[in-house]
Amino acid sequence: MSSPKIYRPPLVRQLLPWLFVLVFLVTAPLLIFYTSGYRYNLKKGLIERNGTLIIDSTPSGGTLFVDSRPTGERTPITLQNMVPGWHTIRIERPNYSSWQENVLIRSERVTFANHIWLWRISQPRLVWSGRP
């Protein structure tokens, strides 16, 4: 009598579950670090946690530019996940003077730029002539 044959799945079916486990073990920590605010800084070659920038202006509604690039956002705004380092922040609004400043963003810290006054640009007008 012959012994019964034992079924062996093809090699692809044997390796596929291990491939999924490997992909999970690589991507799960990356996803956790990413959602926790960690990013790879290309300039420094390090993984570091990003900072937060809170911007508020008077009057509100100014258009925000970060490092000379428009963000499409208006003040007041909270920018999370800012890469640590020096950034040039500019706020513009029609008929108002613009505001610009270099701001240092630190990892795991909140940076405030909230005492920003945009002054109206207009022709001077006579308020009082001094005559009765």
C-alpha cells in the first residue's frame, strides 16, 4: 500500500503571509511616528518632531505666506507640523501694509506670532481745521 500524499501549497502561497507580516512590521511604526508629528528633516538628515505656529493679526483675514510661498490660508490660523528651523512669515491684506518677520520654529514647541498689526494704507484726511 502506498502512503497518502501530503498536500503542499505552492511556494508563493507559503511566502505571501510572511511578506504581509514584513510589510506590516515596517509600515506600522512609520505610521505611528508620522501621526505623532515626527518627520525626516532632509537638511539635517535627522528624524525630529515638528513644531506648531499660531498666527493672529489685527485685522484678521490676512493672506499668509510661509517662506515666500502662498499657503492659501488666512489669519487667524494654527499651523501644525512645521519643520523646525527659521521660516519667513509674511501676511498681506489689500489696502493694508504687509507684515513680515523671520520666526524660529522649535521642535515640540508652540511659537506665537499674535501681536501683528496691519495698518490701513490711505490718503490722509483733514479731521479738524482749527477754525471755529
